[in-house]
Amino acid sequence: MMSIRIAFLAVLLATVVGSVSVRAQSGKSGPVSDADGQRDCSRLVASGNPDYPPYLWVAKDGQTLQGAAADFIKRAGELAGIEVDVVYSGNWGRVQQHMRDGTIDLIAGAFLTLPRLEYMDYFYPAFQGTRTVIWTHDNLDLRYSQWSDLVGIDGLTVINNSFGQAFDTYARHNLTISEVPSLEQGLQMLSLGRAEYLIYEEFPGKAVAAHENITNIRSYDTPVSTENLYLTMSHKSECNTGELRGRLSRAVFDLVSRNVMTEMLEASIQEWGDQTN
């Protein structure tokens, strides 16, 4: 009789532990499994650059990302019959490492580079175009008009950032550029005269400078590069199948053809302003 009770308790304990495990996995911090422990591909986990307003920034809950890119990837998921959780999973470098590991499924906004093709697939067409510019202190004039104007000058950028394959290759062989953990830090260093220039995208740079009340910097009209933002999927995601990629690709194409990003961007600019004022 005692052995039967022990066996019953063992089965009950295993059931409870299994239930807790599934519930833990179903939170917004990671991939979701069903009751049998199999990956549930009706719900995907996305992340992105958290220092990227109005496209992405950390929500007040400290656990999710919001912004135009988050809205776009969620809408694409809805059209494809998929729920997408856009989570905060660390800085941009860590997000990319999570994609290499397959601990997240999607990135809501990445430039196309050759190294990134080794660990993630891109959905076409791009959902947004961007301009990367040179930022300096407002009392310094580099007279920037081409990449070679930066040779011999110490610059900054945010760690693990890319500004297009062509410029990345040129910078690696010809320029002296240090990396900082965040855009806020880079802009503050520039404001304090601790760097001669910063390379970053125009719109996010303006948004973060306004948020940090940095008014003594300027950007140059001539862009370093003009690049496109894409949705991407990790090669190691258990849900990365041709069928699912096809559904998401059709959704992205539909949204881009209807130019929905314009409306989303306008709404996010307003939301970012409301939160920072």
C-alpha cells in the first residue's frame, strides 16, 4: 500500500513540475513550449536594438520593447497567424548574440550585412529606409563630405552597430572608431568634447539627444550611408521553416505595399515625445 502511495505522489509531483515548467516557458522572456514540451510556433519571440527611438525603446515595464518597428512586426505576425512578443533582451550586441544562439526568433529591424547572413534570414522587402550621419560638437566643423574626411580622426559608435557592408569594410581598414555601450553615452561624450565625432542614424540620434537634453551637437547633411531595415529570423530558431517564413514574407510584402510604416512611425514619434516630456 505504501509503494502505491509513493508512486502516486511521484506522478503527481512530475505533473506539477511539468506544468510549472511550461508556464515558466510561456512568459514573454523566451520561446514557448506546449504541454508536451514541443515548441509552440504560433507564438514567437522578437527583440531588437533598445536604444533606437522612434523605432524601438524599452517600455515602462522594463521587459518589453515598443515603437514603430515593434508595431510593424506584431502586425506582420497577426497577418501570418502568429503572436509575436517583442521583449527587451539586453543591449544590441546581446540581442544579436541571442539570434546566433536561437534564444530569440526574430529581430525587429536590422541592416543587411554579410556576417549577419551567417546566422539569420532576412524578410523582403525592407520595411523602412534610414540615413546614418556624422555627429560632432557644434563648435567643431569637420567639413565632412566623404568617408576619407574621417581618416586620422578619432570617432565613436555604439557597440556591434553596422552602417552597411560597404562602410563597415571601409571603416575597419581605414578609420579609428571606438565603441561605447549605448547611444546616450556616445552623445554625452560628444557633448563633453571627449570625442571628435559619432556615427549614428539621424532620426534616433535626434530623438535621444532631445531626451537627454543635449543641445550642443550637430549632424552633417551628407550621409555616411543610407540603409534599409529588415525583419530577420534566427537560423537556430526551432520555428524557422520554409512554410512559416513564407507566411511572414507575404505579410511583410502586404504591409510595405500599403505603406503602413508611415502611420506607425508618426504614432511612435508622438508616443516617444509624450513619454519624454
